Amino acid sequence: MIVGVPRESFPGERRVALVPAALANLAKAGMEVVVEAGAGTEAGYPDAEYAAKGAKILPERSEIFRVADIIVQVLAHGANDKTGKADLALLRRDQILVGFLRPMGSVESITEIASSGVTSFSVELIPRTTRAQSMDALSAMATVAGYKAVLIAAETLPRFFPMLTTAAGTITPSRVLILGVGVAGLQAIATARRLGAVVSAYDLRPAVKEQVQSLGARFVELAIEAKDAQDARGYATAQDESFYRRQRELLGKVIAEHDVVITTAVVPGKKAPTLVTKEMVAGMAPGSVIVDLAAERGGNCELTHVGEKAVEHGVTIIGWLNLASSVPYHASQMYARNLTSFLALLVKEGKLQLNLKDEILRETLVTQGGEIVNPRLREFFSLPPLATQEEAKK
Ligand code: NAD
């Protein structure tokens, strides 16, 4: 089995799908690796390090796609909506593709992937189970983004984060509010605490209260309760508009008390809820900072300019995308670990084992034989169930 690592082509992307240290484990499972020249350079992994671990370096991208049985990418078509399409012509029927595909993004791009005939797996669909934990790329990248969001906020804020007692006077610590306490939010709390800020956090899932407190932050309780706040997979459920309206009314005062707001609130397959309105931005002290990690999904702040930094009412609002790419060395190391665990399920003793009885493979498989085969995605995109799947149900 040959695993191919093309250079990431999304503009500004610095990560790479596999790092040299991952190659030994892949070799044990019977996989050889071919790497496009320069694929790891921007993440801090030169070609020579891959070669030293037994990889073959190929200068042409098309060669990688031609010789590999399995292509691994960070942002594949779908997640890479700028340059990902160009790879479709290089993929061939029954070749395996593993990467971020943004499966609930657009039915067009997933259909295009299907049309290439490739057997594709989307890392976004890896179940949140104990067995799949080491493959959970969303969590790994959310960890990176949560950390980096705090550093960006600290860099932008015209104040210190920590309390300082100096001969030139006492500095009061900055107050940081985290809205949405999933993986990114928890990492943001921990990072802001390490920098000495006073941290508060809020989530509609009351289950996170203890986690927030165990990190030394205050849990903000609003006089409003979400209905069935969390689904079986641990994700927040969508609420009705009256909930979101009430939530915004209650959040306004809390937000005004903070120097930094980091928002991470998303609901799978939906546009991100608006938690910070223009009025709330106007109510913040000048110089305050909002980092909107939900920008990719439309943003949690009404004034977020997706992909950009903007100043509104004296408040800097950062809606940059793809923050995980800005810590490329460790983000790639973590992602490579996720992929290595995943590939170990897929390839045994050098042979492909497409065992769809395995929950992890079944849930992440998106396209096969020219079709979108994932039942959850077919339902999400209102596509009729496949005849074979109807048969299987009987
Ligand atoms: P996510 O990225 O889907 O969402 C981020 C957070 O935003 C969530 O905590 C969500 O509750 C919150 N949110 C959504 N709408 C909101 C609103 N209107 N107001 C306030 N907050 C709102 O979350 P995630 O990081 O993917 O984590 C989801 C859950 O899954 C967490 O409980 C996490 O700990 C859990 N998880 C479990 C595993 C595992 O068991 N292997 C792995 C990863 C995550």
C-alpha cells in the first residue's frame, strides 16, 4: 500500500498531512509513503527528514496521485474551496482519499468528489467515541485554534493579561469571556488562565460547568435553559429563535464587562448562532477584542468580517479562518497521529480492509463507486437512500 502526501494547496495553508515521525508506524502496518517535494517545509519538516524515515520524495504532484493507493490531505476538495478542485482530475476510481472534506458544506463539492470515483473518508465525521479518540482530527485542530485565539487576543489587546504589581503601579488583570466551551473553548480557557487573565465562560450545555470550574474559570449561568441541550454525540442541539433572542438579551451585560471575548459556538450542519450583536459590540470598552472562531460557519458576532480583522465601535473583531494552520508544526504532528490511527484501521498487513462493520470506517466513508454513500449525509442533503442501503435495511 502506498500512501501519498501531496503538498497542501489552500492559500496560506502551512500544515502537512503526515510528519516524518509517523512513517515508522505506517511501515509496521505495511504502508510505504511518497511525499510531494516541499510538502512539509512550511510546517518545519524538510524533505530530507521524510527521506531519512524511508519516504520517497517526488517532485510532481500528479506523480503522487498516480502512484499512491491512498491520498492523505489536510484540506481536500470541499474543505479547500479555493484550489481543491484541481485535484479531482488527478484522483482515480477506487483510490482512497482521507482528509477534511467539509462534508456538510456543499452538496456540489461532495458530488464532485463522488464523480471522481474515489473512495473518500471525511475526518470531520469521525465519531466522538473512546475508541476513535486518537483519530479525532476536529478535536486536535480545535485545540490548536483555541490556544491560538488567546494569543491573538493578547497580542491585539492594548492591555496586559496578568495582574502586575510594579513600582509603576498595580495593573489589574484582563477579563476574558469564552462563549462556547467545547474543545476549542476549554483550550482557550486554559491558555488565557496561563497568561494570567481572569476568565469566565458560558455554554448552553450545563454539562460543561464542572469542566470550566476545574480550569479555574467562572461559569456564567444565564436564567435560561436550553431544551435537550446536547445530542447523543455530545454536540449542542439547535435551539429556536426565541431561545437565541433571550440568550442575547442576557449575554449583553456579561459581554460589556469583558475586555476579550472569544466565541466558539457552533451547531453541526447549521450556521453559527449569533451571540454578540452590534449593540453588544458598541457596549464594550474601546480597545476590547473579539476573536470569532466560528467565522468559518458565518460567525457568532454580527459584525465579524469573515476572514478579516475589522475595527467596529473601537472594538477589534478578528474573523480569521483556519487558525490551526498558524501553528503548523504541532498541528501537523497531531493530525498525522490522527491519520496514522485511522489508517491502521483501514490497512492491515499491507492490505486494504474496507470493513464497513467497523463503526468508525462506516461513519466516515463519504463516497464510493461514484456515489455519495454516507446515509447521514444523504439525509442531510435530502438525497434519496441508495437502493443497496434500502435492501440492507430489509
Ligand atoms: P463544537 O465545536 O461543536 O461547539 C463548540 C461549543 O459551542 C459546544 O460546547 C457547544 O455546546 C457550544 N454552543 C453551541 N451553540 C451555543 C449557544 N447558542 N450558546 C453557547 N454555546 C453554544 O463542540 P466540540 O468542541 O466539537 O465539542 C462538543 C462536545 O463533544 C463537547 O462536550 C466535547 O467535550 C465532546 N467531545 C467528546 C469527545 C470524545 O468523547 N471522544 C471528543 C471531542 C469532543
